[in-house]
Amino acid sequence: MNRDQIDAQQAALDEYHDDPGDLPEMRARFEHNGSPRYLLYTIKRFGYDHDHGFHLDVQLVSDALEDGIETVEAQLQEGHADLIDIDYISIVRERAGGANIVAFHPYGRTVGGLVAPEDTDISGLEDLSGKRIGVTRRLDKNWILTRAACREYHGFDPDETATPVEAGSKVELTRLIRDGEVDAGFQFWQIIPEITETGPYENVLPVSELVQRLSETDNKLPIAAFLTSESYLNEQRGTVRGFADAYRDAVDRLAEDDDLWAEISERLMTYDDPDVMRAVRDGWRDMVVRDWDEESVDGMYRLFDHLKSVAGADALGVEEIPDGTFEIDP
């Protein structure tokens, strides 16, 4: 995505950055090509933040890596943001490493899929050995889940039998796939329709199926969560609760309002294409988790333990989930 496209998306959000007045502010920093921007746009578009007593300031940032961590993580850890979202394995890894962060609300089952040319000979996990497989980074959740599933069900580790190619960003990964520099790539779910609906590619392995299979539960588990710093949570607990309420309002709206998705397609998507829009809309509705409870978090612990037992702590980058990682009722 070029700078003009990012600026255009930011401008669409800025139209609704009204005067915060005396309301407490929450600084949200999110990737320019991440699906939370649809939700954040909806919160701003309909003023759900002000309805719930706070002002949400949304700025879009790069999805590139800085010193091995995503830019949004750096924004939070360096004190430039109060709200980001990342997958919970990364949250656990960063908190175990001393980061002052806490996950306070689920986002969704934000895993991707393995995108390959339509004439690929890859039809499942068992076909990955010997292939060049694009990943954003080797610690990406899609790759960790795939490694765990291959070891559990097929007795091999594709990190050893295939060649993972780290792209460093979603944009670069799409280029690798389209230019044929990899045999297939684990792209993020919201970008897959832009590839498969506009070219000769298909999603040959939805990672969401691996999540459910590995977690051994029918409950739709959130893989990504919203997080903030412990200090912000302690000082602005009411604002954090206000975001959770605004989030639920926006989810309800996005679940029902097809016209809103058409507007989002025009203003926030790279491709203003009805087929892409409908695929992203339906994928988002299937992915999102409106709320969580003890049972949901217990399932996240079970999945973590299963991944650790199958793929090992080295693959996860962390030994255990530290106390205080999740705040179910802020």
C-alpha cells in the first residue's frame, strides 16, 4: 500500500475526529492494513466513543517490524499509544519479557490462510515439506499453529522440512506470493480476498480450522485481543470500560449493516470491489468475538498449553502465560 492510500484512509477517520472537549482520551494506533480499522471507523463514524464517555484518537501506522516487534507494539511500549491489538501469543511473549501490558477485551479469531496459485499441488498440511512458504515472520501465529498441527497430525515440523521465507510485512508477503518467489504464503485473513478475488490464487488451508482442531473445542476462540498498558488501565479504568461498550455497539452495527460495509469498502479498502468487500465483510463477521468470559480465557490457556506441548516453547517464544495477562472485567 502506498503512502497516498494510507493517507486517504487516515483522512476518512479524521473526518470524525471531533472536539474531545473534556473527555478522557484513548490513543489508538493500528495497522493501516489490519481489520480493526473497520471497527474503529464505525466507532468514530457513529460517535460511540463519546456516547460512552471518552474520546478515541485513531492513527494508522505501518505493519513493518522494528527491532523484531511490530510497529503497533512499539507504539504502546514506548508510551505513544493506549490501545493496540495483537495476537495473544505475542501478548504473552511480550509480557513475559517484561512489557507493561494487559489484554482487556477480545477481538477475534484473527488467523489467516495459506494462499497459493490455483494450479498448486499443495492441498493440505502434508504437502508443505520441500516448499518455500512465505510468512510475515517465523513467530507469526499462523506459522506457529501450522507447525503445531503438522507435528501433532503428521509427525513433521515444516520449519525444518520446508523453507519459511520471512517477508517482514503483509504488503511484502503479498508481493512474494504474486511474484512467485514462494510456493505459497500464510497471509492474514482480511488481505486474502484482495488476492484471491483479483487473481488466480486460492486459500488452500484456512488456519481457523487448525485453531478449532488444536483447541479441541467448539467455542470460537479469540486469537487477537485489545491491550493497553497496566498504568493506563489503572488510571483510566472507566475509559477502558467505555471502549469495551463502544466496541460492542460497533460489532452489533457491523453485523447487520450491509450499507456501512459498502461505505467502508469505498473509503478504507485497497480494492473498491464488491466481491472483495463481501468476502471481507463475511469473513469479519465470522471472525469477530463480541465478548469473552472465564470459559473463553480457559480455552485460550488450553490452546497455549497444547501449542507448547506440540511445537515447544521455542516455537512460541515463551514458556508460560504470566499472571495478570488477561483482565476479563476491567
